[in-house]
Amino acid sequence: MKILIATEKPFAKTAVDGIRKIVENAGYELSLLEKYTDMSQLLSAVADADALIVRSDKVTKQVIDAAAKLKIVVRAGAGFDNLDLAACTEKNIVAMNTPGQNSNAVAELVLGLMVFMNRNKFNAGTGAELKGKKLGIHAYGNVGRLVARIAKGFDMQICAFDPFVNKEIIQADGVIAVDNVEELYSNCDYVSLHIPANDRTKKSINRKLLNLMPKGGCLINTARREIIDEDDLLQLLEERTDIKYATDVAPSNISELQQKFDIRVFATPKKIGAETAEANINAGLAAANQIVNFFKNGDTAFQLNR
């Protein structure tokens, strides 16, 4: 069995060494394609691979069609919109992600962005404290739960909305489970987004929803760019001079937003939510273990395309 790591942006050496140990101890071969600059390199490398590990690399139908022996592809991370699930299913290829491995890294970034925005992006002037403020968590998955746990240390009041999570589970964590998304935005000083990007959620964070936020409200987005209606966001920031926006996924009009709204808008230079040494290693090792368990035991616990 040949397992290929194909990463335009490579794993840390420690992660690669750990993956190699897992793969070779299982009796399999590890192949590396790092920092590739052309799709043809990926198409060539994947041709004889039985398994594929990627990060944010796009596994398109073209890649799937070129991978004659491929049986499983694992996205080392939580988001999986870079995988063509339909193409995988058509070729009977199991597609997986590694949920939870970078959750703490993203959750810590959320609180970091909140402090950063509260302190005027660390510029001079009177800022504000998080203590006693209301935080709304939009989607209570792995990251949302950790955000709630960390925010408790700031003595914040925490609410969450997630129609797919039983209210009793949310409340058991000492978090207020609200009935609808409008209630979340209306009552919270800060809202942290953790929803996926799909046909139902794309552009769902719009002017109507954001305009419900209290005076001085701050939206934090470490999820996906596509969930924001960017035209609506621009209009809202023009109308509501009190609203702030901080994101780890820069909108296409970020230059215009920063030029117009300066202290009220911030975007990281690139998506860094999972960019910690710990998350990098954890996700890579989890991907390797999932592949070995799939081949050895038929384990499909994290399969996405059932």
C-alpha cells in the first residue's frame, strides 16, 4: 500500500516524521509531494497511490480520475470543502476529515481576536473588557464548545444556537441554548461563527441578521468566507458605525473594508486558525491513523460520503 502526502503547504517536519512512523510501522510505504507548483505534479504523484493525505489542497474530479488505485483520501483538518465528495463516491473512494484536531487552535484564536478588537486593535485609546459581556456561539460543534469553555475564564455570559445539537447538551455545559438565530444575534455583544459553508448557509450572515446586534456588537468569523454576504456586510458597516468585524477568512473586498472602516475591521493575512504546531501535528497523525485503521480494520468512523 502506498500512502501519499500531497501538501502545497507542507506539514511541519515533526508531523511528517510521526506520519511516517505510523505508516511504516503498519507495513505501508509513504510518499511525499510537498510545495508542488503545478497540478500536473499532483496528478502524476497520485496515479499509483492507495491513500492520500491533504491539507487545504483541492482534490477535484480531475485528481480523482487520475488516481487509479485510490481507496481513501483524508483531509487533515475539519473543513472538507476542498474535497469533491461526489467524485469520490462515484469511484468508491472513502473521503474523511479529522474533526477536532485543530479545534483548540481555532478556539484560542477566537478569543484572541475578541481581545484584539476590544482593545482597538492594540492602538492607543480606551478599550473595553470581555468580562460580563454576552458571547453568542453560532454552531455548537467541537470549536464552539471550546470557545465556550475558554470564554468562561473571561467571566462572560455565553449563549449558543445550533439546531442540530440537543438543547440539554448545550445547557449541561453551562451555556444558554437559544431558540433561534435571531435571538442569538439580538442578545449578544459578540457572535462567533462556526457554521460550515453549504447551499443552506452561504450568504446566510446578512445585513438583516447582523443589524439585530446590540450597539457596539462584534462579529468574529473563523469559519468560511462564503457564509458572509459581503455586499450586506459593507452596507451594514456603513450604516452602523458601532459594529466591528474580525475574520480569519478575509472577504474579497477586504481592502475596501479596511480602508473605509479602519479600526472596526480586521482580517488575518491568511487563514491561520489551525496554524499552530500542535494542530499541525495532531491533524497529520490523526489522518495517518485513520488510514491505517481503514486498511487494517475497515474503520470508516469519519467517512464524509456515506
